Amino acid sequence: MSPDNIDLRVLAERPVVRDDSPSEVDLVVHVATSRSIGDQPASHALNLCVVIDRSISMSGHKLEAAKQSCVEIWENLNPGDHFTVLAFDHDVFRVSNPQTPPDQVKDRIMALGAGGSTNLAKGWYLGLLELQSYSTDRHLNRMILLSDGQANQGETKPSLLGAESGRARDELGITTSTVGIGTDFQEDILAAIARASGGRFWYIGDSSIQDIIREEFSGALSVYLERPSVRLDLPAPASVVAEYHDLARVAGRYRLRPIKGNDRFAFGVRLLVDPAQVDGVELPVTATLLDGTGTVASTTTVLRLGGLAEYASSVEDPTVAMVISRYLTAKTDEEMVEQVDAGDVSTMITMLDKQSSLMMEIEGKLGGVMPLSWEAMTEAERLKNERLLAEQRIEREQLLRELEENESLRVVGELIDLVQGLGADDLVRDLEGRIRKHYRHRSYRDLDYHGHSPVDVSRDRSEVTGLLQAAIRVGQRVAADHPYAREEISAIVRRIGEQLVRLS
């Protein structure tokens, strides 16, 4: 991909660093592609393996949808592509591979039936082996792992499987995306495998399986940077004291996931600067984007030393605060998953309130952003500023959606807390599972820093709407069973209904 199609920026919280004492400054490295998917022909063929969970819990329409998706992918492959399908339960079955006669592939896929228990790790490991068997220098290696139900056989440690997935990417060039279905799967494993390999973790209802697999298939063909990384060069008096990302650092470079068309990625760091060690008044910070060992683009931003008055009057970049808040929100979501698991709903509600306060602060900063005048900019600067403002508008809209989600989850949390106090824990287990999956899905999405497509927005809304509808049913049942608490329960149910109307 030409550097002209890469937007690489180093954004500073403020352009001025105080000259009277050591101080901290937050930076964000932002990578974006300006072309849409499909504008550039793929330069590589695809070596794709779809690994399907065929355990007993996949029986019925979920497995049928997965099989039909595989057939559609097969029918849209190019002659030079390699296509493999594995299915697993307690064992692994090779459904088809690149040597399978073409007229037999569809029949083999559609003949697949449900089996026994779930050995997810074994299915994934053997998928890696299959991809290695058909890998060449001109093929992109991709795996899609689709699982329903918890892994109950074989290796189940997320940290170990994540480490192996990272090694598969670094040494074999294999990226795995994972799709979790239902409310009872082991999302820790699926998220660890996807994140470490640079893939994506999806949590969806079974009706969306085909859409997701199609998106993964088309996305793999639109990859512009297969093994991107960023090297950050800092001036001597500056050092990194905090990192707002979960990226692996290898040989002094931050390893990113593959970059596709119409894509963006960002991560943040906090620097400590000692002005007493600065020679002059300028502090250049350089980010270099590489793909493998080749340099793709490089950019430098210059911080300057200034007095307290200049520092206080300097303009704060809201994008930096937004990226860092995304990371902190994602980490809070992971903590709330732990609180839900521990049954500590009251702490979860408190954390939601704090998270909402942070979101409102960032939303206010984004809302105050104004474009520069036409006279103050060259044409190139104007186009860049318009693109940045458009991104910030999207981020503001997403923050507002997430504030609505937080309020909805807070009210559902109040219902769970009340029902647990009445001793009816069994009635809210499904709600707890839905909240847990929503937090996990949202935290992974925020850490990956994807912009929302209309499909993503619809899926998020549907997810929360389904949770609210289920909560109303639980509240109505509990109110009927506990007449002495009916007034309090009914008040919460009414608030849940108001949230449902607001999201509809």
C-alpha cells in the first residue's frame, strides 16, 4: 500500500510541556487507511480454514447457518485460493481441504452433523496444522473459529492459548478470528486467541453467523498491512511511564493487528519529561510504521517547553483523551465481568457510574471541537481537518450510545441486586450471563479501537434490547411471586421499560 493511503499521526494531549518541573504528557499513535475495502485488488491469494464447533449444543439452526456460510465462502473463492473446513466436538474431523474434489466440497459441508462434547483447543491446534500444510509465500493465512458452548475438554487456559496464538502469528503468519455464540461459551479463551493473533473476537446471536463470516472473508482479502508494527522514538529526556494498550512489544516495536482498507487503529502512552535535561526548547517524537521489516510511513510531532501560562492556554486534543478513555473503559468492563462473576452487583453499579462520568467528560470535550477557518488552512490541511472532525463526530455519537447502554445496565443491575436480596438468584442467572458477555464484547471492541459500522451499531442495540426485554420478564415474575415487594420491583421495571423505548 502506498504511504499516500496511510494516515499516520502522533497526537499530543497538549503541544506544550511545562518548563519549570518534571511533568507528564499523554500521546496517541493513530493509524488509518483512506481507501475503502474493495478499491484495491488483493495482492495475495487466501489460505483459509474455517473451524466449526459441531458439539451437541450446536445442533439445529446454528449449525445449519454455519454450514451454509461455509458453502457461500467456498462458492466465492478464486481459483488460486486454498479452502479447508474442520469440525470438532471431542475429536476433530477434516470435512474438506484444497485437495478435495470441487464437486464434493458442498455435499461434505452440508452433511456435517452435531456430535458430542467440546475440545476447542484441539480443533484450533489442528486448524493451525492444516493451514501450515497449504501455506505459501503468496497466500494470506486466515482461520475463523466458530464455537458454541464452553470448552470442557483439552487445554482451557486462556493465557496459554493466547501465547500460542501470538506465536502462530509471529512465526507462521496465521491470524485467527473467533466467533462466540450464545450466553454460555467460554469467551476468555476465544478473546485471548483472537487478540494475540491480531484477529477479531465476535459475540453474536446465531442469526448473524453468516454476516460475520462473510465480513471476515472479505476483510481478509482487503488486508494492506499484514504484519504491522510501530516504533516510537523519543527524545532522551522523555520516558514512557504508562501504556494505554495491550499490544505486545517485540524488538522495540509495538505489534498491531493486520490493517485493512477503510480501517483505523490507535494506542496511547504517557511520557514523563524532565525539562532540566532538555537541550533547547523542542522535543521531537517520531512514530515509524513498518510492515514486517519494511518501513511504510513515518511522522514526527514536536512538543515544546513553555511556562505555566502557555501550558494552561494551550489547546487540548480531545482525540487523545478519547482513545485513552476507551482503553480505561475497556479495562473497567473487564473488572465488571469479575464483579458479575462474584455476584457483587452493587460494586458493578458504582463502577458504571464512574465510567459514565468519564464518558460524559470526554463527550463534552468532543462537543466543543470547532473546525479551523478556510483562510487558516491549505487545501491538504482542510481535508485532513474535515476527516478528523468526522471521526470525532462518530466518536461522540458512540460515547452517547454507550452512556445509554450504561444507564440500561445500571437499571438491570438494580433489579438483579433486589432479586438476589429476595433469595431468587436462579431467576437472574440469564441476565448475569448476558451482562457478562456484553461487557466482554464491548471491552474487546474498545481495545481494538474499531470504528462502528451500521451493522455493529445494530448488533449492539439488539444485544442490549434483548437484555432489557429479558429483565422486564424477570421483574414481572418476581413481582407476582413477592407481592410485598411489588411496588419497588414495579418501579424498576418501569425504568427498564423507559430505557427500552429510548433504545428502540
